[in-house]
Amino acid sequence: MTECPTLTQFDAGEECGAQAGLFALLGRCLEAEIDERLLTALRGELREPLAEAGVDSACLDGDIDRVLGDAAVEFAALFVVPGAASPYASTFQTGALFQEPADRVARWYADNGFAFRNAHSGEFPDHVGTMLAFVGKLYEVEATALAESRVEAAREVRERRGRFVVEELGSWAPGWCRVAAAVAEHPFYRQVLALTERVLWEELSNLVSARRLRELSAANARGPARMPLNPDYRKASGL
């Protein structure tokens, strides 16, 4: 027989549900271009809560085709084209795509019952948007466990989520948000990146000691890694 959740569990479940929605939204905004469905939500039911969080979606008002086109250009310029703020942990931390961070993140997904499926070639599991969405999913799993009074299961997923945030996002993602926001020209992406950075620091401050938080702050201040120039590549390519 399943017990009714206590008031404390209910409150915690409500908070987990809200965090699940927040991380899912941040992940969606950074993982793919804005489409008409997302734009409708940003202009409608999400407008007020986003405004309270510092994201003024009024910058997305106007002709739909123009708004989507402008947002798509900015998305590509920020996250896709060469020289952009690559949204992959491997690139930011090592200077190259699909390195050990991608393998670690893929194992996290698999160990928690999720499978990474890329929508397009050249997409990898350590995309910051995918990782944020995964955090949202773990919040959702915890909320469900609390609603069903499975307190131990909720505790276990909460611990796993905390480890993922600290170990896989903590040393680079806030810094990446800062770097990307600094070069963003569209106000929507600039504000979303600033919000994502704040949300991540809030998560981290609730998970680690003050000393560890200072260490993570120093790690994030380093900025993106640069792949060392390989002279053999230039010889082979004729450059």
C-alpha cells in the first residue's frame, strides 16, 4: 500500500517539478533553434515567469517568420558555425569534439535509463542543452518518487543528480554561459544564457562547500581550451 505524501514531501515534489520544467526549458532553448511551438509558449504562458527570471520575451514579438529567422541566424552564429561558442563539454574543456567528457556523459544517461539519440550528424551527448535537459529529467523522476512516497528512491536520484551537476557541469558550464553571453547579439539568447549561468551557480551553491565553490569558480574563469596546432595537419592539408 502506498502512503500519502506528507506536506514536506509535497512541497519538495512541487519544487522538483518546477525545477524540472526550468531545466527542460533552458535545455530546449540551447539545444535547438526556436520553432513556432516554442515561440508560442515563450510569447504566452512562459512570458510572465521568464520576465520574473530576467528574460524579457518581448524581443520575440512581431512577425513570426521574421522572429524565427532572426533567432535562427543568432543560434547558428553562436553555437554552430566555426568559431562559435561550441556548446559541447569536450570542446570547451579539451579543444576537440567527442572526447572523454562525451563518453562520461553518455554513461550517465545509460546508467539512469536514458538513451542519447542525435537528431543530426555531428551531435554528441555532451551538448550543454542535452545535459541540462537530463538534469530536468532527474528532477522529474524525483518529483514522481516523492508524490508516490518513495522517499529512499527520491533520495537516491537526488544524490545522482547532484553528482552529475557537480562532476559534469560544475567545472565548465557556468563559464561557457558567460563566454557565450558575452558574444550574443540577440537579447533573448543573451538573457537565457545569463539565466542559465545563475541557475547553475544556485544549484552548485546548494551542493558543495564554500571551498569547493571557490574551486569551481576558478575553473570556470579559465575559459575555453584551445586545441594545439598540429604541424602535420598543415603539411597534409597543404596549408
